[in-house]
Amino acid sequence: TETYDGSSWAASPASLGTAIAQQASALASSTSSAALSFGGTPPLTSATEAYNQSTSVVTAGAWASAPILNTARDEAASSQNATQTSCLYFAGYTGAIQTNINEEYDGTSWSEEGDLNTARFSLGGAGVVPAALAFGGAINPGAASSDVTETYDGSSWTTSPATLATARGYVGSAANTPSSSA
């Protein structure tokens, strides 16, 4: 785990409890440097961990176990600018197929909500609940790049006429925060 203070990165002594790759994460609070990390490999997992570092106490942050996802998968996306009581984790790869599953976190548990219209993996995600975006990604067979953009209104996803100018798979995305993030 590394933290950013607005001008430089610093290594944190906090590490995820379980080493995972191809997971998604979301900033859960710009005031307490809290974050969520979920999904990933190996093997596919539904594990979720929460990171919390107080900005008013000079101590190392820590990762702790959090409620598990309903569907284990990797290469999914998240709403990025989440709160500690509202976050999305959507699409991804279940090990056998790409999926369009959308799960919403309410601060206590994950529940399946309106699914995306286009199943894909390695896509980008942005926004907050109830105004999130899913864009790009890879679609099987052959991991073809996608130009599809979808918007979430808090209950359902709508395919946007505003597609990516260039189809892209394996997309990255970032949270919008004025200072520290995990």
C-alpha cells in the first residue's frame, strides 16, 4: 500500500491481508484515507478488505476484512469515488465467462443490483452511486476491445450513445480526490 499526499507517494507499513492481483478498488473517503479493495486472484475471490487511516492521528493505516462479495470474480471495475456506505463493483471475469453482474455495497453488505447491459472484463469505472460510469473493457471470444459506455442511475444501467472514440480493453481508472488516497 502506498499513500499520496498531493505531491509525493510514500510506502505504508499496511499491507492487504490477502495478496491478490487483478482486483478493483475504490476511494471510500477523502477525509480519512479509507478505501475498499475487492475481488481478484489467485484463485478468484469474493474477499473484500477495507483500509482506514485517520488524518488526525499519526499512526499507520491498516487493512481489515470486510463483507464478501456475492460473486467471486476478477478484472471488474468499481465506482471509484465511493463513500464508506456506498460503492459499486461491476462486470468482470468469473474464471469461465465474462459477466455483467453489478453489486452495491451499503456499508454493511453487498447486494446484487441492476446488471450492466454488456458483459465484459478489464473495463474502467468511475463516479459515485447513483451516478457511475462503466466504459471500455474486453469481450470474449478473443478479448476484443469494447467502446461501450454505460451510465448507472442508482437502479439500472443504460447504454450511452457516447461511446469511447477508440475501443479499449484493459482500461484503468482513478478516483477524484483533492489529497490522500490509498
